Amino acid sequence: MTRPILLIVDYNLSRVDEVRRLRDHARERHDATVILIRAAPTEADRSIADEVIDLDPLRDDFAEMGEKLLGDRRERIRAGIVFSDNAVRSGAELLERLGVPVDSSRLAEGAFSKYRYRLGEARVADLLETQRIMVPAFAEIASLDQLEGFARDHPQGFVVKPAAEGNNRGVVVVRPGDDLTAVFAEALPYLEGGVICEELIPYRREYSFDGLGSLAFLTEKISARGRYPVEIAQVLPARVDEHERATLERAGRQANLLVGQCDGPFHNEIKLSDDGLRAAVVEPNRRPGGMKIWSLARWVYGIDLHNRWVDMAFGTAAPALELVPECSAATVLLGVATDRSFSPDDVMSGTDPFADAVQATAERLGLDEGELAVTEFSWLSTERRDLHAVARDNADFAAQGCIVLRGGRADIRTVVYALREAWSDALDRALRFPASLRKAR
């Protein structure tokens, strides 16, 4: 066979549909064979690639082993995509060994380890501060004594989080007077991979600087308030003034420089001051944003970033055009009204709580038919799980839904809050035995 090969290095299981999109475009546009590398592949992995190689990107010798396994086909490997945080460094190193264009592997560790990224910021703190980008104080901790020491140095509050973990897992905001022993207990499961404390960023609003190569856009993040600042929605387009846009873009591009991003994807989470003049990077990512952000971009801007990513990997992408929004859209995380054991099987057959919630929201806000539409809905797991009514991380949600809003009679942010309220009522009505399945905490 002489067909070119697209190599996809790892992905998170929740993004299987995105890998399928990459595969389909590679086949149709570039007549390519797709090889996927990931640890302990399943039948689902084999269904989305022409070949799957069982290799863990967290292995110390991943790049060396990958090069050996692919050595007889290296002349056919024309393009590569790294699609997980775990593989961001090792995957880039493998592609470099194979002579495939890829963003820097040497700087990529900063896009995986929050600790490494803060070290990178600290090295150029003077430069960042002249750009009005806050560099939070930070420290790696491995004991309760170290946690207490950081608390003494930062009496106004701070954040404790795993050094390398996604989906808001393990993130705890510590306020004055909080029980530090309890905080440390929550951090214990993550100690092996590293835990850091960070000075509390004093800015309330949060956005992400998203894009691919030189093409970029801003996504607005809506987060819960309180002890567990988990995200509850992503919104496009972000509602910002021009000076706020300039601040966010400046911070986002500085983050890209620090982690070696140039041609590939990015999703940099950034907080913005109330006056819009200062920013702080929460964390950088050298991958597409989660929560269907690239799907939101497709609906709002009419651009298919998955297809463009494949084309860029093959070196055939068309010049980037200015992104002009045609509507607004959001991905909304949907939970449960009370602490409970939950499975999608608890929902009665023939009911559609999300469609009911969207319809109730449209009626409440006085929207005409077609102004508010459902674009996607999915349960986050088919397994039975114990969920908290006050979500502690993204795993505490039952489902996520995507909506598109057309016309100018409502604001998408107002819709998000109304929809989450309507969802709680709609889900309760759709459950077979809501009372008997509740689990007291």
C-alpha cells in the first residue's frame, strides 16, 4: 500500500466522535490511512481507525518504542495529530523522531503539568507583568505541613489542585477559616501525580482563548460559585469589549509561546479583571477545548476546525478567514436536583427531558419557534453513579446539551441559567422512581 498515513496519538474516550470526524476527513480529503496510538485499546478504538497500536503515552520510552513500531512505515507517515494531554509531550517527541511537522515537544510539558507551566511563567515574570498578566504565587505540596505553610503566606485564600488533571477534578478553593485537614484529605488521591497550591486569582470572569494555528476566538466560561468552581457552561461568542478582547488575546498568545504552540490547537483558560485591563492564565492546553467548543464554533462561525486540523497536519489548509458570528450557542452541563444514585436507565422510555427543558425555557423567555434549538444531547455516562446536587467536578453531572440561539430577543447567558433550572424539573418528571433512588449524603 502507498496511501499516506495520518497518525493520531491518543485521545480521551469522551471524544471518540471527534476522532471519527478526523478519520473521515483524512480518508475523504487526503486518501489517508489512519493509525491510532493509545494504551489498552478497545473495540471502540479499532472501529475508528484503520490500525491501532497499544502503547501508553505516559511511558518514559514512548517515543522510542513508537518509532520502532512504526519504523517500516515512516516514509508513508505524512501527518500527525496529538489529541490528549497525556500525550502532549511524548506524542510531539514521537512525531519529531518520525520527521512529521509538529509543535515543540521541549516546551510541551507546560501544557500538561500546571506546576511546569507556573515555573515557565515565573522565569519570565517581569515580561508578563509588563503585559498586565498576573503571575500567581505557587508551590508544590506533599504534606499537611506544607499546605498549612502556604495558607499562612496567603491568608486571603488560595486554590489547591492536581498538577496534571483535567475536568476540574480535585480543584478546591480554600477560604479563610476552612479546615485544612479536610482540604488535604481531598488532595490525597492526587499526591502521586503532584499537587500544587496557587495564590487565588482575584478576577471573577473567565474565558478561554481557543483556536488552531493563527486562527483564534474567545469562548466565555460560566462557572459555579463556592467551594467547587466547576464549569457549568461554555458560550460563544464571548461578550467582551474591544479592550477586554485585546487583554485576553494578549494573555492567550503569551501562554501559547510558553508551551510551544505554533501551528496546532490550543485552549487556554484565562481570568479577566473587572476593568478588563488585566488577566491571569488559569491553565494552557495544546488541544481543542472540551464541552464541544469546536462544535460551537462550527455552528456560530461556520468553520469546521476538525477538518482544518487534518488539512494543516497535511500542509494543505486554506488561509484563515475572519470569524464572524451568525448566531450564539452554548454547551450546558446538567446535573441532578438532589444527591442521588443515577443512571440514564432511570429515565422513562419515551420521555425527552432535555427537549422539554428547552421548550419550557423558550416559553418562559417568550421566544418564537425556531429561535432556540437543540443541536446535541448526550448522557455523560451510561453507568449508574452517585451524583452530588452541588457538583464537585465535571463527573458530577448527568448529561450535557448543546443549544443554538438565533435572533436578538434573548441573551444566551440568560438562556443557560433558565435552561438549567428547567432541566431539574424536567428530569424529575421523567424519572421512574425519583424518591426511592435518592441517596442521602
